[in-house]
Amino acid sequence: MTNEFDTQILIDSIENELHRSLNDLGEAELRQYYFMLAYHLGWEGEGAGAETRGKRIRPLLLLLSCAAAGGQWQEALPAAAAVELIHNFSLIHDDIQDNSPIRRGRETVWKRWGVAQAINAGDAMFTLAHMSLLRLDSTSSPGIAIQAAKTLHQACLKLTKGQYLDLEFETQEQISLEAYWEMVGGKTAALLAACTELGAIVANTSQSRHEHYRDFGFKLGLAFQAQDDILGIWGDAALTGKSNESDLIARKKSLPVLYGLQQQGAFAKRWNQGPVDLSEVEFLAKQLETENARRYTEEFANRLTDEALQSLFAANPSGAAGEMLDKLAKKLLRREL
Amino acid sequence: MTNEFDTQILIDSIENELHRSLNDLGEAELRQYYFMLAYHLGWEGEGAGAETRGKRIRPLLLLLSCAAAGGQWQEALPAAAAVELIHNFSLIHDDIQDNSPIRRGRETVWKRWGVAQAINAGDAMFTLAHMSLLRLDSTSSPGIAIQAAKTLHQACLKLTKGQYLDLEFETQEQISLEAYWEMVGGKTAALLAACTELGAIVANTSQSRHEHYRDFGFKLGLAFQAQDDILGIWGDAALTGKSNESDLIARKKSLPVLYGLQQQGAFAKRWNQGPVDLSEVEFLAKQLETENARRYTEEFANRLTDEALQSLFAANPSGAAGEMLDKLAKKLLRREL
């Protein structure tokens, strides 16, 4: 592996590009307006720092996909900043929609500045994302900038569709597994698919390789969500209950829960009786496991992981970036550390 | 005037293009999701019809500017739909931020479907706007599509800046007139400036004509807002008080109010004592007039109207479209009809 793909260099470059995007706001002019966005991105305010910035997984996937597809990752930086800004725009609005007061250990934007300003901060972040993406016209070419913008727009539209379904699910008793996957496809997988595809687009590879990269990102997203659903019920934090991290308490209609409800057994009976208590979490998780919900979700995660890695193989990623992409995917899917 | 510029033909074409944009949602798939947006645009649900659709002023200005600058207005339709969608995205979010239950005589989106779904519906509308704009790459050219997209992004950023200031003003006692104009420049004028400039961009005229068209739209927006501020206090609906339409009751810090507060006279004294009653509206409006706030605002509106029309003259609009543009501007500024 060459030094060129030292993750830290990529992360630093992403951070620089994000700063460049936020500078479009005109920092000096409206300091507090800039501060809201910089706070959310983990740059400013109490608790600012690497651990509150998120892992910048999406821009990393994008840059590595670009390099692995034979492109220059530096050319893809405007797109990398754009996907991270889109992700963060959706988090700012999600936190309002879910009424979440805390993210990454800090107050959320709406909690700190109110719902009205938080909606607007998200809208600003969304705009900065699109502005960033079009800078591809100078790092790459106008044709690629337009193709990339259209790809990102489609992902944003799927994001809002997924969010629509997720909000609808809260009020529905019965949710089909198909509907669940459509929701996850929009909320999680569509943006990851856009990341890997945008890398290939900037690298200007063949259409068929674009599709393999996109499939890789999409399936990575689905598998990742299934893993996350497992951890939300059987992970250490969820089971010990100390941090209230169990999806059973949050009444999140995750994949194992939906599977469990379909069985119409003891789990479904208890779930339908109303809110689950901290003291019941361990027993109920065990019951759900007995009813095969864990095995079902694990098999699903494994199958999607295999398919993601097959798509990556078909994309034929090259060089050190290709190796890192494979490694990053396996790390995300907990196949290896 | 040729038949080509019959306003109804333009309006119908705008409406068709908007339908085309919304079809990107995939109507059949998620009927209710589509319905929220179609409802807001005045196409579906109780009370749907021309009077609930708004006047589509922005896309009209855009198409007329394009034709008056020597372009084919049909080529500009994707941009026309885009500015109308941006306007409506901002209305959906504004209504949440202002806690407004009614728009154009009907329940607002958040009132009907809740804040969470309304935030998301706005985000979807925002995305559809950007998707629509990039269709310029086929009606016009990729280079023009990128230039137009960047122009629209800048306007969106100014929109969020104006909204930030407007929300901040609610909590501030003292607001300078400079800050007021910066807010109005963002909230009202920036998008109108983008409309007229986008028309010129699609017409592919010279840079200096772009600037004249942009200045025309920007000043039109400022003058329009000043007019609106006058009507909000001294208009018939505001004075009769029957419909609660007085900005004095809404405690809106409009231009006449800010001017009045600066005078530190009887108006300021009463305003600072707290909420204004229906029964006081006529007297307080009179007091504000005595303190010259009306004359100040009218002089401002007149000056900006003159400047807007001078910019339009400098842009040298041609043919029937040019005449209609002049007419539309004067109508908006209440110089005639």
C-alpha cells in the first residue's frame, strides 16, 4: 500500500474541502449562522473534535471508489464534501423529526437553536452540498459535473422517500418486509450507492463498472443496516440497558422486530401490549431470538454482505485504493475489525 | 403583441413542466407522498384550483426575461419550474417556522400532516427543483445548465441567510434598517433576481445584460417588499382589522415599524409596551404615519421601483415579451392596475 492512500490524508483533504464549502456562507458576515453548521459538523462549540465529527465514511468510500476505478481522488473532492454535507443535512432534519435531543454526545441543532433555525440550517447545508458538487466542473469536466449532480439528486429524492416511509411506519401497525427494505433502501443505502457510483463517475469508467460500484454501495448499505438492527437488540449496549440503547425500548420497527411480529408468537403478544421496560429487555431479546428473528436477520445480513463483496469484485477495483475499499467494507460489515 | 406571449400559454406550459417535475417522484408508487406536494401546489385535495396555486409570478418573470433577452422561452421551462418549486419549498418550511396554519385559504402541509412529514415534503420539493433545473442540459446546453444551477444555488443560499435573519429578528429588540434590507434581499429579492437572471442566462446574452436583468429582478423584489410592508399597515384589510391582517397585530418588524421605532416617539412607546389590540390598529397606524414612517417607506418603494425600471430599460428587452415584462413589473409595483 502506498502512502498516497493513508486514510488520514484522505480525511484531512475531506475536512479541507468541507471547510471550503462552508466558506461559501460568508463566515465573517453572519457568524452565528456559520456557527450552527460548524457546530453540527463537530468543528466548533463545546465538545468539538474528531469524536463528534462522525467517521466521514461516505466521502471516504467515494474517494476510494474513485481511485480504485482508476481516477484521481483529488478530482473527486467536491463530490466527497457534497455527500458528507447531504448526510449531515439529513441528520439535522432527522433529529427534529425524531425529536432527538442528543447526537454524538452533544445537543442537537434544534435543541440548541430551536426547530425553526434548525430547519433552516439543514436547508443551508443542503444548498452547500449542491454547490460543492458542481465544483466538479473545474476539477473534472462540465459533463461529469452534470452526470454527478443528477446521480446525487436521485439519491436525495430516495432519501426523502425513505424518510417518508419511516415516518409513516410510526403510525402503522403492520409493515411488510418489502416496505421495510424500501425504506432502508432510501434512508441508508441510496446515499452509499451514490457515494461509490460518484467515485466511478469522476474516474470516468465504463457504464457497467458504474453499475457494479453502485450495487456495491447499495448492498453495503442494506447489509450495514441489518447489522445495525441486530446490534440494536442483541448488542452489548442494548442488552445491558444502561444507556437506553435498545431498539425494543425505542419501539423501533427494525427488521428483527418486524420478523418477530409476523410470527404472531409470545414476542408479538408482548410488543402489542405497549411500551417495553428496561427490566424486560434481556428476556424479550431472548424471546425474539427463540422465534428465529436473529437468525433471519443474520442470514439476511450475511447474504447482502456476500452480494456487496461480489459487486465490489465485479467492479474490479485496482491498486492500494482497491484493497482499502475491500478492507473498509469488511470493517463496516464487521467481518473483520 | 403576438399570440405567442399570451400569458395563459405561458402559465399552462409552466404547469405542465411542474407536473413533469413531480412525476420524478413516481406517483403510483407512493400516492400519499406525491399527494402532499400536489396538495401544496394547489392541484389536489379540498380547495384545489387556480386560486390556491399562487400566481406563478417567478416562472413567468423568468420566461418573459428569456424571451425579452432574445431567447426561446420554451428552452427555459426547466428553470421556470425550478424557481417555482424553490419558492414553494421555502413556503412549506416557512409555514412550519412561522407556525402558520393557513395558506391561500387552506390548511398548511405541517398542519395537515405534521411537522416531520412537512419538513420532508419541503426537502423533496427542494430536490425536485434542482432536478428540474438540470434538464436545461437537454433543452439548452450543459454549459448553460451548470451556469444556471450555480445561479440558483446562490439564490437558495441567500434565501436561507434571509430566513436566518428573519428568525433572529423575532428575538431582537433593535434592528437596523441595513439588517432589514439584508434580510429582505435574501428572503424576497434574491429569488426574483435569480428568475430574471436565469432568463437571460438561457437566452445566452452578454454578461452585462445578465447583470441588468438580475438588478431588475433584485430591485423589483425590494420595491415589492416595501409596497407589501405599506399594505400590511395602511392597506384596507389591515386597517379594517376584520381579517387580522395588520402587521401591527402580528408584531411584524416591517420597514415602517423599524422606522417608527427609530423615531423613539409615541409609536415606539406604545409598541414597546406589548401586543397591539384590534381596536388600536387604526389609531396606531395613524400615529406611525404622523411620524413619517409611511412617507419614508413610500419614498423607498418609489426609488426602488424607479431603479428597477431603469435596470429593465438598460437590459433593453425586446418585442412583445419585453412589453409584457414592463407591464408585469408595473402591475407588481402597483404603478398601474
